[in-house]
Amino acid sequence: MLSAMQVMVSIPDPGLALDDSGWRAIRQASWGTSVVAIMLVLLVWCLYLGGVGCLLLAQFVFSVRQLRSPIGHRYV
């Protein structure tokens, strides 16, 4: 969808029945959609990395607690 908008905005066809305000609206919609798509991808990556970080931190805390407990030393 973003590629189609990019092509449409970059090569305006003079034969189309759009005036300058029509092209301006299409450019603004394309720009807004691009920004939203980029922000969505960044949000997904941040959530992914944050989730992995939380998982690693929880595993580290669990291992430290196991090593400090008297039962945990039996397995080492």
C-alpha cells in the first residue's frame, strides 16, 4: 500500500482530473500513512525487545534466588 502511494505521489499524471488541492490531499494522506506505518513498526520492535529484556531479567532474578536458597546449592 505504501509503495503504491509512493509511486502515485512521485509521478503525477497530467491527464488525471485532479487539481493542486487534490494532489496536496493525496500527498498529505501518503505522508501520514507512512509516518503511522513507521511508528507502528517501531512500537512493535520496542515491545518485542522490551519483552525479551523482561524475560531475561526474570530468568536472572530466578537464578540468583535459586543460588541463594539452601536447596539451590544442592544442585550446583
